[in-house]
Amino acid sequence: MQTNPPILVAGGGIGGLAAALGLARQGFAVTVLEKAQAMGELGAGIQLGPNAFHAFDWLGIGQTARAMAIQIDQLRLMDALTAEEICHIDLGTAFRARFGAPYAVIHRGDLHGVFLAGCRAQAGISLRTSAEVVGYEQDASGVIAILADGERLRGRALIGADGLWSKVRRQLVGDGAPRVSGHTTYRSVIPADRMPEALRWNAATLWAGPKCHIVHYPLQGWKAFNLVVTCHNDAPEPVAGKPVPDEEVFAGFAHLHPLAQSIIRQGRDWRLWVLCDRDPIEGWVEDRVALLGDAAHPTLQYLAQGACMAMEDAVCLAQSMATHQGQVAPALAAYRDARVLRTARVQLQSRAVGDHIYHPSGAHAALRNSIMAAKSQAEWQQTLAWLYGHGERDRTVADG
């Protein structure tokens, strides 16, 4: 264990904990600095493509993640105006054989808990709360993380995994506030028996409509359904986790088919997020400081890859530090070079998926339906190979 000084990780979310776990498993001491008073994760469900499971396996938590997740059988696309299926992608035996792992769903808090338990089991990881990193200084021998209370911590490197509003990015890149998409998402988790019985599919289901969509899938051993509804209402400024009344949610979906509306009306205790992202950049690294996850490449939700990209980042970072034998500057530069183009593609294609699959209307929607319905299952696998096949060759199941 390389103990003096540690690698500092700003942010104790999924990306930060994954980075800490990966680095510790390669023999590096790590201190995670989380601004909240307790380690935890907001949100509800999260989708996990096969590339996420390749990262889990490399990080040594594959068996635990598989035990907690629900492996689903289909990605299903419905027309929210007609309540007819447009197409589906089978996620069963052939898909799992092709990509070497399943497609699954899990509660975000449960996944965070898997990473937290993994970090607590590693002697080389120190977890600190109420420790917000607001800036840094560095020289040839190390980096100093400056905390909100004025404390200064020295490390061999600083990894900014502090999310969309990253203070590390603010100093490193200085590109201002995130880009507001104008899309408002409302999230709820409902008991399974509240989901209309005919719609209790073992699928991640998308209902696509004009300037809006609905997503639902089972969670927590089929005890609940995750429900996410989004409308393109030109929201002008960022909002995160604000409680909103049912009536505000329903207002954006009155034009949909009654069956689609009936799903929304099952939701309770809605919370609102206004979706934001940033344009891709190449400058993630400054000598001993690097960005990771949403701090580096925040993306819209439309490929369901935000957390997956952060976990891939974590694996790549740990591998690079090991390959370069702890030589920080070349390791971080190699990490950046390996990740920039892939994450930029995810960022830009996520925007395109929102525009051309989730929210079109009229002839635009009819074209979407025609193109997507014509694809065979083999063609869908080939279409998705760039995304879900990542990490197959590096897979190692370390759980025993």
C-alpha cells in the first residue's frame, strides 16, 4: 500500500467511491472528501448496461451488484400517443452472450451502498464527510486540497469527482455554469401493486411522445417501480430534487394516450430536476489534478449512461495509475486520453437520442417509428456494440 501521501478524491458519490475502490485495489492509499454530513445518494432507479457490470467485476463487486439488481428482459419503446409498441430490444440469452454481461436496473441508493461497503472493507481508504473541496494548489511534489472550512490537505493527486457543479472543475476549466437543457424530469417510486397490472413488464419501458416521455421499470426485488416522466418545457434554470405537487406533474402530459397518463397518475411524492449537461471538452487534467464522472463529462439521461461512464472512468484511472507505477502526471494524462472521445460520444449522442427518439412529433416521430421498427435483434446488437461492449476484453471476475 502506497500510503504517503494519499490520493485525494473530491466527492463521495458513485463515481468518487468507484475511483477510491479501484485505486485502493491497486495499492494506493485514498482519502475521499464528501461535502455532505453523511455518505448517501439522492435519486431513485438507475439502469446498468453490460459495460457497468464489466466495471463492477474489475472493481471486485460484481457478485454483490448482480445480487441486488434486477436483470430485465427487454428495452421496450412505446408510442405515448397510440399506446402501441414501436419496437423492443431483447436482453436475454443472446444479448448477454454477445456482451458478456446482463442489462439490469437497481435503486441508486442500493448501488451507492455496494460501493460504500466495498470502500469500508478496504484498509487503504479513508472516508470523510462535511469536507467540501473548494479549491486546490499544486507543485511538483503534490497537491493541496482546500476545504470549505479552510483546512488544507496534502495528497499526491486530486481527483475531482464532485459532480455537475464541481468546484474542482471551476478552478481547472473555468467554463461557468452547466448548459440548461430546458427538459424537466419528475421522479417517483411507487409500490409494485400501484402499477397497472397489464404494464408490470420485466422491461425498461419508454413511452415517447411530443416533447415528453415516460420511463418505468421494476426495483428492489419487484417491490416497487421506478417512474420518471420528462417534458421539454423550456425550463430556464437548474433545479435539483425540489418537491412538487401532483397537479404540476400531470400538466405536461395531458395530450398523451389515457393508458400512458394512467401510469403517471400512480406517482406520489414527486421531485423535480431540470436536466443539465455540458459540451465535451479535452482539458480534464492539470498536472496532478483530474476530473471524473459528471465533473468531467456530464450527460443527459437519454442513453442511461451517466453512472456507467463514471464507473468506467474509475477503472481506467486505477489501471493507468498502476501501469505508470504511481507516476501521477503521465498516469492522469493517459487516463484523459483514453476516456475523452468515448465520453464525448456519449454526451453528444445522448442529446441526439433525446431529440430524435424521446421527444419528436408528427413526421419526425413517424420516421423514428419506421426506422426503429425495421431493425432486427441482430442489428440492434450491432448498433449498441460500441456502447455496451466496452470493457469485455478487460473483464476479470475478482469476487471469487
